[in-house]
Amino acid sequence: MAARMKFICDTERCIDCNGCVTACKNEHETPWGVNRRRVVTINDGVPGERSVSIACMHCTDAPCLAVCPTNCIYHTEDGIVLHSKDQCIGCGYCYYACPFGAPQFPETGLFNHRGKMDKCTFCAGGPEPDTSEAEFKKYGRNRIAEGKLPACAEMCGTKALLGGEANLIADIYRQRVETRGYGPELWGWKIAYGRPKRGGEVKAKGDLPRVNQDVGDAQNGGGRFPQ
């Protein structure tokens, strides 16, 4: 089944504000110690620093779904990966299988018992009736049933985090890359937001030649700092 709903985080725009993390916790009232979304910074404080917002990526071929012994994890018609807490036994298999660290296990007992797994739901709730009180208590708010975007993507101040129809957000990201005029070598604030070195307007659009780019002038090439 081809997934339809996806997240994507533009690392050229993410500023590590953690607004997406706060929006998620506020919208779903998740328990203490459970963060369905987090921001990871790579090369912190050095040239080439990048931040990326990470949560469940709602994989088409989800490894968590493949290893769950109780089949509590499932795909919706929109390709969103959800789970049933009534079927979850807290075994932790999905936690070890997920490359993004999406499944979370709150410590609810005296002996560090994992409890029921919790994860990002793409703001689509769970198997209970849409927008019901039982659904909210277990999985948080069902914004998809209300015709809204996931709270994290909607609250992103720089529009680095996009969530929605896979084809639409892929087109948005493709247009951003083309406008930057840097082809497949995306990184570099100077390339992303600076004007063309030879002057004039950005000419890189569609499949036309990228005549305005200078591939050897990247910020990260040769340890250069942004200007």
C-alpha cells in the first residue's frame, strides 16, 4: 500500500525553536516524559550545523508494524501508522525496530514497567470513534477528522516541518530546492538564501539548466563560513 500522508522537515529552515514539540504536547496532553516529537541538532555550534524535527514518519513499510506480536499497529486508508493501546502489551519490540525512536513507553509502575506504548498519531487519533472522549484520553486530539493539519506542522514558524498529502509536500520541497538553485547539493545558507553570485534573478526552475549556480561555492566546501 502506497502511503499518502507524510512528514518532511526542511533542515535549511529548521531553527531548533522546539515549537513543534510544544505544540504536540499541548494539543494531546501527553504524559510527563513522553515526547511524540523532538528536535535533533547535528554538528551543534560548528559550521554545517543542522536541526531536524523527528517523530513517527508513518512509513509505508513500517518496521514497527512488522515486529509487533499482537498486531496492535496498523495502517489507515491514508497510510497513517496508528496503534491500539487495548492490544498493546508493552513488549518494546517496536521501540527497538523503529529507526526514528518514535514509540515511547511511560514509566507507570513501581518496577519501571513500560506500560502502553505511545507514539505520534499524525493527529489522527486511534481505533475509537473519531473525536470521542475515549479517543482523546488514549491518543490525543483527532485533528485529521476535523479537517486540520497536524498541530506540529501547523505551528512551525518557518514552515520547515510539512505534513500532509505526500505528493503535495514533495512538490513544495522540490520547488524550494529548485529556487535555491543548487541542484542535488542542497546544503548551505549562502546558497539557500543568498542572491545568485553573478547577479540577476534565480533562473533554476523545472528541468532547465541551473545557469546561476556555482557548485564550488558552497558554505560547507573547504570549511568556509556563511557570509
